[in-house]
Amino acid sequence: MQAAAPPSAPPAPRRPSARRNLTRMLGFAVLIFALDQAIKLLVVVYLDLARRGSLDVLPPFLNLRMAWNRGVNFGLFASDEALARWALIALALAICVGLAVWLRHATGWRVPLFAGAIIGGALGNALDRAVYGAVADFLNMSCCGILNPFSFNIADVAIFAGVAGLLIWPQGPGTGETPRRADRPADK
């Protein structure tokens, strides 16, 4: 009579393939890019905010205030020089490539979405720089008697949300992401 085989160890949690992560990231990046560009087209061209300058939507909470940002966040490093414009475009593209390469080693389903948000937003702003020479910012929000002098756009929101997501929910080896139900070891 043969001895019973020892119980096998539970299968290791499946890690999403690099191809699946890349597909998710690219899909979300395209979605963010398209949304950003569609809203910019609507606001800047069809609502003619470029000429009008401002439009009160739900004052003071939400207003449209046209701003052409030639720098980075809040106009930092602003310059009218063509070299600075193309350097910022090259930086955005380098960050996108770096994120895509880094994504190959990431785990979890959130990382591709956060990376896609950053890439879609960065590409949306890079296209603005290439076409207009500056980023089209137009959303302005104020509250509680504090008037915000800055404008931003959907790409900026996506970049901020993507970076915040990667900081709050980093998903690399050993970060403790809960595996899907089918991947969990059986309860004892």
C-alpha cells in the first residue's frame, strides 16, 4: 500500500502578466487623453473661452478661467522660449516611457490605472504644448471666501490622482495586496 501524497501547497497568487498590465495602462491612458482633449475642445473652442477669458458656471465653486500655462504646475518654470517648451514635451514623454517600463514589474490592478492616468494626462498636456505652445488650463475652483487664482485642466487632475494613487496604494512585491478570492489559500 502506498502512502498518501502530502497535501500540496496552495498555489501562489497569480500576478497579472506584463502584457495585461500594459494593455490596462494603455487603455486607461487613451481614455484619459481622449476625455482631456474632448473637454478642452468643448471649453476652449466651442464655448470660445480662449476669446472670452472667463465664464462663471457655479460661482464661486466652479468657474472657467482661461490660462495658457507655459510652465509646469502653477506656472513654475514658465518660459516663452521654444527650447523650454520642447524640453517640457521631451520630459513628459520620458516620464511616460519610464512609467511603462516600470509597469512591467508592478503587481496588482491599481498600478496600471494610476500609471495610465499619469500617462494620459501627460500626453494631453504635451499635445497642448506642441499645438498651442502652452497648456490650456481653464478650471477654477474657489470656496469659503478663499479665491483661487490658479486654473487647471482634466489632464492635471488625472496626473495628480495617478501620482496620489501610486503613493497611497503602492503595489510592488511585498506590499500586501489582497489576492483575488480564487487565489487565496483555503481557510483552515
